[in-house]
Amino acid sequence: MKPGIHPDYHFVVFQDRSTGDAFLTRSTATSTRTIDWTDGHTYPLMTIDVTAYSHPFWTGTQRVLDEAGQVEKFRRRYGGRH
């Protein structure tokens, strides 16, 4: 690799916002937030919306959507127009 042209590749903890599960991996992502990991080191913390811990494909469960609420919202917005 050519020196000086690549971003810093370091350890980062990614945490799922909905489940709270976290995992340590290497990435070029940066963050001002940090977390103390189980190995005693402090790493940058990236919180993300969906990971394998919460995605329906990987968990085998589906999220329950508020379908009735969405239909009512649509009817209020557009009324009886077709």
C-alpha cells in the first residue's frame, strides 16, 4: 500500500440502537463518543439503527407495523378522493 493516502483503519465498537448489542471490529469510521470495552481499552463508539441483532432477516422475526394507523392517516390526508 502506498503510504499517506489511506484513511486510518482502527478498532471501532458498533452498537445497535434498538437492542443495545455491540460488537468490536475494525473500520475507518470515526466518532467523538467512546466506550470502555470488555478488554479494558477505550474505543470510538458508532451507534447505528440496524444490525444483524435487530434486522428481521437475521433474527427471523418481523416488526409489527401500525398498518391501521397508516391507513387512517392516508384516509385523513386524501379523504374520499380516488
